[in-house]
Amino acid sequence: MRLAQAWRRLWEQKASAIAPLMIGFGANGARLTPRRYDRLAEEGFRSNVVVHRCVRLVAQSAAAVPWLLYEGSGARRRELERHGLLDLLERPNPTQGGASLFESLYAYLLIAGNAYLEAVGGDGQAPRELWALRPDRMIVQAGPRGLPNAYRYSLDGRSVEFPVDPVSGRSAVLHVKCFHPLDDWYGMSPLEAAALAIDQHNAAGKWNAALLQNGARPAGALVYAPAPDAPGLLTDTQRDQLKREIEEQFSGAGNAGRPLVLEGGLEWREMALSPKDMDWRAAKDMAAREIAQAFHVPPQLLGIEGSLTFANFEQARLSLYEDAVLPLLDLIKDELNRWLAPRFGAALSLDYDADQISALMPRRREKWQAIRRADFLTVNEKRSALGYAPIAGGDQPPTPAIAGTD
């Protein structure tokens, strides 16, 4: 009886009261990956230049930011310039460098809303390799306590399961996901929010391609105006022959501009574009801007006309990092500190080197000037505000500023 009460108290302390309700309907069962990934990847990333540019711009920008490793915390925190964890992030596996691995990880997350990282190594040992796994091949096995029982990766009829510790949640696989308001196990991709805009942009591109194939001119009609002694209508054979000759000799970009030779009774009349048809370019640019908004990418960086939201290119790049790249790096940093860093030591923590991001220089310059002018701060307080370690004698009270000086 006492043992049962003790276990109940322990369960109430360690487990969420909502978790059994959240997954009760699917406990110990496979939660299938949403079947939208193939369509999002094909119609979005592979077929839409705006989506492709947004994903590559954010993923490559984030992957180019180097990682830093620290030991300790607070005033005793110090940077480690050489460590096995840094070596692993620089050379994660035999086929990829660090930038390539993280670009794949970020791109999967932006396209699918889910990204998976596998750590290769023995139990209780530091990982020797890291691999980014395709999200459409991974299935989450739901567990009874709000944690997965396992992750199952399937390819060509074969599967590999990665078990999850039911108490700590430790696993050889890291699952990073974007927020999804309607799914407990999988994330929501920005492409899903921009799906309608992507369809509109793709449709506008197909319309333009079809127009170019027709000689970049609006459609027209052949009007038959027979002479008084000629038949009033063309026969079926005559219509088929006329249609076939036009398709063979005058259709396509290679035949653009060729003169149309008409026999008696035939007249070519061009059909002018309506204002609705002529507005397709404006609709395409509007769809492109909506796609860029879903990825927090300034449209100016994509070369979209009429997108002068920022005064100059420098401010647009700054907005890209503050709204898209840095939040992505913060998410991955927290996940790596939760999942990977403890495997190398309890006092280790990763961070990205924001000082190496040239786009943030204007903000950094403003911060440095503001801190330099704060004459009420000690030297060490100023160094701490900038992320630097304290120095000896840096805690002396500041000298009062002389009136009229900066």
C-alpha cells in the first residue's frame, strides 16, 4: 500500500496530467507522417523559384554561422576553442561537412515542418557521427506518457527503430518540429500556410509559358467569310486539315513571327487581352510576396518589383536575420543543448557566433556606442553586456564624466 502511494506521488511529480489524455487515443501506435511532404517538396521547393530561393536563403545563411562551445556558467563560463563536440559539428559524417549537414537540417525543417538528426555512437558514449534524416521516411511511435515510444525510419521495405527512454526521453534521434496547432506529434511547415499563394504563382508561371509557346501573342480566331458562290460552312475534313497545318507550321516558340498565308474566304482576327488577363503579373508578384512573408524573407531580397519595404538592401538583410535566421538558430541551439551537449559533459553548452554575422553589424555598432556612453557602468558590467568575460580591476566604480564631453 505504501509502495503504491509512493509511486503515485512520484508519477504526479514527473508526468504531465494532460499527456495521457493527449495521446490516449493512439498510445503504442504509429502516428503516420503527414502525406503532404512529397507535394510540398515537389510543387513548392522543386517547382517554385520563390520557395526555392526562400528556403535556400534562410538555410544557407543559418548554416554559415559558426558554433561556439562554453564550459561552466555565469562568471565562470569560459569558451573552449578545441573540443570533441566542436570537431563533430565541423565534420559530422564521412560525406558531409558541418555547413552541409545543417543546411539539410534547416531545409527539411522549412519544407516539412519536421527535421530529424541521428547520433551514431555507443550507449553512454559521445556520438561519433551525425546524420540528417529525411522526414517523410520517419514515423513516430506514440507512447502512453506524452513521449514517443520509438522513432521508425523506413526505406525500401526495411525499417530501423530508435527507442526512446520512457523517463528521460533520451534517444539516438533528435526530432525538431515547428509549432502545429492541430497535431501533437508533427510540426507544420511554412509551405502549408503559403500553399494557396504557391498554387497561384505556379499557375501564373504556366500561363506565361503557354503564352510564350504561342508566340507571346494573344490568341486569335480564323473567321471564314465565303464568297457568294462558295459553301457557307467548312467541311469537317477542311477544318481538321486547317487546324493541323496551323499547329505544325505556326505553333510553338520556334515558329513565332512566321507569316500566316490564308486562302480565299479566311481572315485572322486577334483577340485582345482583357484587363483581367493583363493583371496576371500583378497577381504573380502578390503571390510571391505572400510566399516570402511565410518564410519571413524580405521580398526585396528576392528581386520582386514594387517591394521597397526597407530603405536599403542593408536593412533588408538585417530583417532577414532578425526575423528568420536568428529564431531558427535559437531553436536548433536549444535542441542541441538539450539533446547533444550533455552527451559530452554536463557543464557544456553550445551557442552560435553572432559576431561573425556581418548583417548584424549596424545593430551591434549601435549597442556598442550605447554601452560606451553609459558612464554609470563598470568596465566588467560593460563587458558582460557585450558577452565578454570579466577582467581584473574591472569592477572599480566608473569615473564621473566631465561636463561637455562624450
